[in-house]
Amino acid sequence: MKRLFGALLALILLLCALAGTAAGEGGIPAALQFTQTTEQTNLSGNRRLFITLPHTALPAVDAQIEGLVDEMVREAMPFMPGKSVDGYQETRLDVGPYVTRVGKSWMSFLTVARIAHMSEQIYVAFDARVYDMETGEPVPLTDVIDSEKGGWAYLSAEAKAQLAAHFPKLAADPDRLDALCAEEALADAAFTLSPGHLSLIFAAEELYDGAPAGLLRVTVYYPELKPYMTEKAIAGTDCSGYALVALTYDDGPVRGSSDRLMNQLRLYGAEATFFAVGTNMARSAWVLSRAYDAGYSVQSHNWVHQYTGVNVDSVAKWKAKMDEGMSDIIGVAPVLMRAPGGNEAMFIRAGMGLPMIHWSRISGDASKNEDDRNNVRAIGSQVGSSHDGDIVLCHDLNPKSADFAAVYLPRLEERGFLLVTVQDLCVLRGVVLTPDMILSDCPR
């Protein structure tokens, strides 16, 4: 009996251990494991310098990124204003990489230097690099795009169409557009790889005179790109073995809590989707710009956070204001919506015409007791115990959102999840988003 009891106990413990891991996953490979650290330096005139550096499996790669960060700090410092507004808002220079992982060994480093001053993003510079973290070798775009399959012609046409569609109130310079999208120029274009897509990245000022300081993105999802990819890239970007979670954040952007949350997401290489409220977006444009420039998905939580009284006239007005307001800030309009309160039916009946993103797990961070330490742990545990394919409802408006993330992000990392945008979750699970559909999760 004792042997039988011991065997049963061992089986129970094994099942509990398996339950604590992500369903169907093999964990994050050692080559793709990393940490990041951020150091703050206080400068004169209420100014702050934040430097983030990675610590990966390859010290040689870390040294290259650290040298790049040092160079970008030196180049940005002359653009720092002499002082900020005393007692109101700091001027901050933030330099460091946003890391994404694909396949078993490829890692992207999008290193951004940005200056936020007087509620405005006034300076942005960037560098994008992809490495094979098993060998330390760079992965150029020529290793991703297959010229014999017509890949450069396809990518050129896609880049030209997407770049020309940015900033509807501004006109893209036609000569610069042609130059940026020429097939020979794209071979040297900055790019990153995410679990579900490739991004080409450009400075807005390269193409649009009068555009706000920020980045432009050409996003091509793998199902469309795959016919033009090399066999090496098809294998290198294969994320089919991973368990996935889409973290989503409602009600921002707001100065302070949204920034602190993004600091946490950056440390763990977590991608996310931000559903912005239009009126908050208008007040905190530079925070929205940071989210977009970092590679997060920025979408609509409606112009106003209104649960009831939704009618056709209101929806048409709100959608127009949201499209215009977001396009003025980051160059593109939202393509997804989260209905306030999850009341999708009202917006669908009124003709919003966007895919409606619901959720399968609620973080609980809307609790009135969010300042309680026990509640921080409880929320962290709730998100940290997510299942494969979950879309998790969180709020970056909550002042403790970064504290919650500091609990659940390492737990999800330990369980081997890739944290992806809603769009990438759908791409990797073969879900096609269509107008007015309601999506709550994407399990295997």
C-alpha cells in the first residue's frame, strides 16, 4: 500500500508540474533566453537618461548592442533640451533594444533612442539587427527573401503600398518613396522578425515632410510572405511549437503607468496589444508613439469609453475621430477594436466594421484594491496561469500595471510562452480576422 500511495503521489506531483507548463510547448530554447537591465541617470534641469542593455547567451552580441547604445546616446544628447518644466514633467532620453524571438535561435534587436519633452516626442533614432543566437552571426534580409521566387519584387510593391498609405494628411515624397522601395535598396533596409510577421522599419522624416518624430512600419505576415521566403527563413521563423498568449491593455495611453508597463514588457521581450481610448490618446500622444515605435500593436478602444447609448451617428463620428487622431500621431489608423465593457453587439449593429477583440482571461486589475500587495500577487498569478491561446484583458490605465507585470511576465517566461500581439496570435493559429467578428481566444 505504501508503494502504491507513493506512486500515486509521484503521479499527482508530475501532473501538477505539467499543469504549470504551457500546453504543448517545449520551453524557450537556451539560445533565446535573455534578461535586460535598465539604469537611470539624473541630469540637470529635471532631465533623465534611461539606458537598457541585454544579457543574452552570447556576450559578443551583448557587446555589439552595448556599443550601439553608447553611440546612440552620444548622438542623441545634443538634441536634449537644456531643462524641463520644473515640477511638472521630466525630459527623458530613453535608449535601448526591444527584443523579439522567433523559431529556435533567431533574435531581433530593435534599438530605439527617443527623447520625450513637454508631452511631445521630439527625437527618434533607431537601429535594427537580427542574429542567429546559436552562432552569433547576423541574419541579413537577403537570408530571408528569396530572389529566385520573386521575393524582392513582392516586397518592393508591398513596401510602396504601405508606406504611401501613412499620414493621410501628408503627401509622401514620390522620389524618396521610389528610392526607399527600390529592390536593391530593400536588401539593406532595417527589419525585425516577430513570431507572426516581418517588419521593415523607416524613419517617418525619410518620407514625409512635417511628420511627427517617429517610425514607419511595413508589416508583412508570414502566410503572405512565405511563398517568397528562403527555406532557411521558413525554418528559422517557425514558431509552431510554442504556446502563445496575447496580452492586451485597455484604457490608455497615460503618462506614467503606460510608460512603466512598457519598461516591463521590454525587459522580457513581450509583445502586446494596446487598445487606446481616443481622448487619452490625444492627451498622451508621445506615449502612443512609443508603443507603436517599439513594435506593439496599437488599436482602438473607441474615441470615448462609452458603454451605452451607442447609435449609428455616434459610431460614425467616433470612428472618424479615432482614425484621424491615430493617423496624425503614428501614421496609421486602427484595424482592430475592443468595445468598452466588451459590449460588441452595440458597435456591430451601429456599423463599426472592425474585428472585435474580446478576451478569454480577465486579469482582475480593475479591482479597487489594486494597491494591496496580496492583490498584486493574485493578479500576477491570474495572468501567469494563462492557457495557450488566451487573450488576456489588462489595463495600462491602472497605476500598478507595471507591478502586476513584474509578477506575471517572469512566470509566463518560465512556462515557455511566447507573448504575441493579437494579430500574430491569429496568424499563428490560422484565424482570419474579418469585419464585425468577435474573437475571444485562439487555442490550438
